[in-house]
Amino acid sequence: MWDIEFILAIGKVISLILCMVFIEGVVASRLNGKWTGMLLPTIMVLLSVWVLATWRNGIYFLLVLAPALLCWFIYFMCRRSIKNGTALCLQEEENI
């Protein structure tokens, strides 16, 4: 029923999305990462618009837009935690 290549391809996509979201969280949670944290989600949204304009396929557009929206969500959550003072600072942990 399920082809092993298809299952491996889904695993690759999921791991790439998780890595991208993790990297976005690390960059956006830095104190001076306000503008650098916006870079990846913006590029991903522009890429999703390019995919829609090029292939005119809504499924491909959504497959690229969903991780971009997830990165935006992570960005805003990290920036809110920095604003509230609940963010974890890496420099404080290194001094312990």
C-alpha cells in the first residue's frame, strides 16, 4: 500500500521543517535578533508566492506556505517572550 520511497520522502520533509523551525527559534530568541529573525520567514513567504506564480498549484503553495507561517508564529512567540522578560538568555547559562 505505502511505498517506502514515499515514506522516506515524507520523513525528509518533516525533518527539514523541524530544522527550519528550530533555527528560526534560535535566531529569533536572541536579544538582537529582531531583524535577522524576520529574514527566514520573509524569504519563505516570497518563495511560496513564487511557487504559486510559477506552477499555479495550490497544493505546492500550501506546502511551502505552512512552514513559513509556522516560522512567523515561532518568531512572534520568541519576540513576545523577550519583551515579557521570560526568554532564556544563553549568556546567563554559560556563566553558571
